[in-house]
Amino acid sequence: MDIKRVALDAVNETIVMTVVAMDYKGQVAKRINEKMPLATVKGFRKGAVPKDLVEKQYGKAIKQEEVQKVVDLALERFVQSERLNLLGTTLPKVNEDFSWDAEELVFEYEIGLVPDFTLDLEAKNDIVKYVVSADDKLIDGQVERIQKQFGTAIPQEVVVAESDLTGTFTNEEKGINNTTTIALDIFKDKATADKFIGKKVGDVVTVNTKDLFEDAHQLMDVMKVGHDDVHELAVDVDFTIESINTTELAELNQELFDKLFGAGTVSSLEELKAKIKEDAESQFATQADQKLLADVTEFLISSTKFDLPAEFLKKWLQTVGEKKLSAEEAEVEYARSERGLRFQLIEGRAMAQSDIKITFEDLKTFTTKNIRQQMAQFGQANPTDEEVQGIVARVLSNQDEVKRLSDQVVAEKLLELFKEKANPTTKEVTYDEFIAASYGE
């Protein structure tokens, strides 16, 4: 057998395999001999069929099966011995002139190779690492929300300036249908709030989404409008009032503090505000890290240039999966997944260059931390090590969970690597400023 690689370009090659009779004839003869005692041909007793008739009846199929076995094994070993780093799997080329009767059987397989490229994690960039602070406005607002949440709702007949309204925003054309609770100070201008004054349960108030709120992103929370639509949306929406309440704010006392954070954790308004600030900034740090990772990812994809075997991958996409894709469907799927594939390759190169490996201990440590955090959220602040490790063992016995958690560990390690190598500019902002920066405003 002769097997070789034919390079088409840096990322596309063909493997050409030439199979001759000596590569398979011994195994074919063995199979024919095994078949003879079982062969049945009209006019002959079972087991007494002449060998030439057995070969005539079964030989072609046996030859094709044995040749395919030889080819498959040789192809697998060749890919391993050549240490080919493939994208997708090998694709057999269709040869319209192929004949099983030829003395030399030539098989060709298309392959797509992982591109060789340079990854510069320290390239000059304008990436910003945001440090998000909880300002007094946010903290005071959260204190008031806590007091409202644990306060006493007092039903009202009509809407007054201090009312909390529960109702449903609707606009059939835009598919808006969301039930929510709002206070009148949510609106950007007083004229809009005044439309609600004096209304009763069952009344409908119509407002326009354009400049309805100080921050257009509030449409995402209040009406579940997608981010792509919030800035240009200017439609009338109906708000049907379903309940009207004013709230007697809860007293800021030890009973409330203990209910919120556990006995003795907070004992004054100042400590409450400090706790709110700490918790909020911890959440903000996670969001800021997610943005940093997204920004670095975007920078690396746009700045790291390499070719992909695009046409090969489109053909390969047609062959994988339970449902075979048409050429048009594969084109769409490739366009959808190309950026993800590029970053997957960049991610792998970054880990290799920096010698980042994921060990079982890394996975176990990460899972243990997650389990403790989840248990704390449900009131189990001090679980025993035995309890935690029992849950960890059960989680890590599930292969799907192991894959999911491994991806998270990789993301965490890459984030730390990017923070170090990309050397982003640190910028301290309020949460409102961070939201504006996150949405490109």
C-alpha cells in the first residue's frame, strides 16, 4: 500500500491511498474459505458448492468489505503517525471513474487542518478593566427597596403619587405583554406620572416608550423588550392597572437585619449600608470580569489572523449530525459557528503557550467552592466538609456536569491569564456608568 499527503494550501490537504491485491487478498481468501461450508447455491448441497461459484456469488462483497477495513485502519494509523491536527474528520472524495476491478484501488480523503498562527496576548489594545463601585444613590435605593419589600402593603382605591402599581404593559404589534410592579417615580418626566394619578383598578393608561425612562434599558426589565430594540422603540403601550398599594416602610431594626443576614451579622444602618455595598460590588466584580473576558475575546478574534479550511468545513457540516444538511444549510451553520471556532482555536493556543492544564484537583476545588456558595444561598452557611464532599463526589460522577464545570474552570483560568497578559487599563465607574459602557453608549 502507498499512502501520502498532497498539500493544496496551508489548511487543506488530500490523503491519497493506493491499495493493491496483496493488501487484502489473504483476508479475502480466508473469508471465502469460511463461507464455503455455509454457502447455498441452487443445484448443490449445502457445503458442497464449488469454490469458484462461492467466489462468484460472495467474492465481490467480501472484497469490498475487506478493502474498506484495510483502508479505514491504514487511514487511522496514518493520521496518528503524521500527528495531523484535524478540523472535523476525514471526508472521502467521490471518484466517478472508480472501479473495484482495477488492479490498483485509489482512495482519496479530504482533510482540513488546524491553522498555524501566532497569538500575541500582550498586543497593544484599548481594553478596559472596570472596577464598579456602589455609590450612595444605589445603596440608598437598595435600602428603600428592602424597606418596601418587608413593609406593609396598604390597598388604595385610587392612584396617588406614592402608589405602587401592579399591572400589565401590552402592545400586540411588538409582542409586549408583561406584568410588573412599578412606582410612579420610575418615569422620566412628571407629566407621564400624572397620567396615572386618580386612576382605579381596571383603568388603562397609555404611554409611549420613547424617552419613557431616564435609561432606555429599563424597557428590558419593565416590558421585556430586547436590547436591540430599546433605543429606537417609539410605540404606544397600554398599562392595565391590577392593584394599587402604598407601602408602610419596614422599620430598620435588629429584627429586620437578622431576617436579612442572620442573627448578629448586621446591627445598624451603617453596617447595613456597608453590607449592601460589599454584596453589590462583589456581584459587579463578576459582571465586570464577564465583560473583560468578552472584550478580550473580541479583540483576539479580530486581531489574530489565520485562514480556516472554510469550504472543507462546509462540506463536512453536511455529513455530521443526525439530520444531514443541504449545502445552503451548511453555509448558514458555518457562518453561525465560525467565530466560536476561531476563539476555540485561540483558546487552545493560549492554554498551550501558557502551559495551562486542567487537573482533577482544579475541578474538585472549583466544584467545592460552588457547592459551598449555593448552600450558603439556601441558609446553610456552615456545612461540614463531609456533607460538601459527598455532594461534590455525586456532581463529579456525572460526565455532563464534569464537561460543564471544566469549561467554567477553563474560562476562569483564561480570565486570569488575560488580566495579566492583556494589561487592560483599569477604570473606576459607578454601576450606571458600567451599564452604559457595556452597551456601547
